[in-house]
Amino acid sequence: MLLAHPGPLRRRRLPQVTGGTRLLRPLRRTAAAQRPVDLRGGTRLTSTPGDRPAWFFGVWQPETVTDPATGEQHPFADAPMELLRTQPSCRQLDPDADCHGFPGLDPGYCLLDPVKVTLTCPGVSATGGRQEQPAVPARVLTVYLAGRNIMVEKTDGHSALILFSMGIAKGKWGTLLDALMDFKALYDQDAPLERVLPGLPARHPQRYTGLTLRALCQEMHQQLRRTNLVTLLDTAFRELPEAVTTPRWCYQRLIREGTERVRIADAAGRVAAAMGTVTPPGIPVLMPGETTGAADGPLLRYLGALEAFDRAFPGFGSETHGVTVDPATGDYRIECVRVDS
């Protein structure tokens, strides 16, 4: 069957590839707007005269920004929106700044993601300084926000990462700001947990019945301070485990039933058969083929501190991949190569 020739082909001129820019522009504008709004909201609350306690949540970012065209310096909360949206230098971490807590940064080495906002909670500073009152561990805030249908991407001891994705508009971050203000009011009132997190006392009545929000935050803050989780995590990543065999060999043992799940308390000197990842930062702290080290080594001390935290605060469990939690005892177990394999 013959088809009629449609005539000479015409070359179509394709439009410039601007779809990504068009999609990201509103996200960057919204995230840029959220950063100073949080700061301004906190400034209004802490500067209002009266008996309102002077604290609010912060944002992990530079305290000041400089307009590269004029050299004029602005407090971040008062910087022009167009400057925040278009100038990458506004998100650059200055090596000498105290806001980030990373000594020894090279100039221009690190930029903050424009569509990710890290909320900071009172209780600890970026440089490690701690305060007792007020103290709001981010895990409590994350569970509260989840009850308001606001999802937090990652939660650390005193910080929570909010991700601005497709579909996030002013109304969405306005809802977030309202929730933060409501949480502050509940904390200042020392409201009972039955009112703030009603599902928590219902699931764990022996642990949380009769407890108030402020009392829970203080207990959790003391636990974080006592175990020093941040320092333990930093040490675990600085003093890396020793690799004694290959991941491939460990995988062969895994699929041939040559591995077993071992309690953290009994895991000293064992060879890991699976990857272990803690979130944040979402980076493996243990790889297949690496040894777990000594019982008092950085890795097992850190995992042991997480295990103790989860036992002390049911309902606020840590996010650990490659670690199995025994529901009856709360023991952490990791996959290890059998000694006789």
C-alpha cells in the first residue's frame, strides 16, 4: 500500500528549554519568603511587651546578606525578596560565621539549598552551646506537626528540615507558621500531652499519662544532653570502621543464610553483613564487610545511645536503616556474618 507524500518536511523550531526554570521559580520564591517570615514572626513574639516568654523557632541560615551590586549589608529578615531569590551568595556559608557551626570551611565551598529550610529549636546553638529553658527537642515538634498534616523531611536533635516541593504555595507555609505559633503557645501554657499529642498517651499510657508538653521536652532535652548524641555521631563518622572483607562476600553470606541478627550489646568485633544508615544525615555509618569495632568504640556507643533514647521515649523512635528493633525488648539488632560461616 502506497501512501501519498505529505510534501516537503518543515523543520520546527523548538522552544528554549525553560520548563525547569519555570517550575523552580515559584518554589524558590516561596522558600525565600519563608525564611525571613519565620524570623520576623519570632522577632514580633520576642519583642512584644508583656508576660509572653521571649523565644521562638529560628532558621539555619546566614544572619546577614550582602548585595553584590551595591555592597550594602542587610539582616536576613529584612533583605529584599528579589535579592534572596536571585543571588546565590545569600545562601553561602561564610567560613568565619557563627551561624553554621562548621569550622574550617573554605570560602565559597558550601551553599544552602534554596528549596530546603531547616528550622532550629531552642535548646542548643550551632556552635554547641546549650540552654536549659526553654528547650524544645525537634522530635517533639515533628510529631506535633505530623498531627497537623505537616510532614517534616528529616529531624535531628534540635532541628527539622522542611522541604518545599511542587505545589507548595504561600498558604502552605502560612499553615506551618501558624502551627509553630500554636506549639509555642501550648509550651508556654505547659499544656498536658493529652491535649497536645492525644495519640501518644493513648498508645503509651504508663509512660506519658499526666505528663505536660514542657515536662516532656525537658526530659528529652536532658536525655540528649546526657548521651551527647551529636558528638557521638560526629565521632562515628570521623573514626570510620575498619573494612576486613568485601561487600560482595558479605552479600553471598547473606543470601546463603550465613548471617544472623546480633544485639548491639553483643556486636563488638563482628563483621557487618548489611549497611547501617542513620537519618539524619542519611549517610551509611556502617558498610557490609566492616567491623563493628570495640564495645566502647564510636559506632556501638552511638547506636547504643540511640537504643537507650528509643526505650526512654516510645513513639519518638530514631530513623535507622539496617537496624532491626525487637518490639518486645527494644533491643537494636544488626545483621552480622556468622562466626562459623
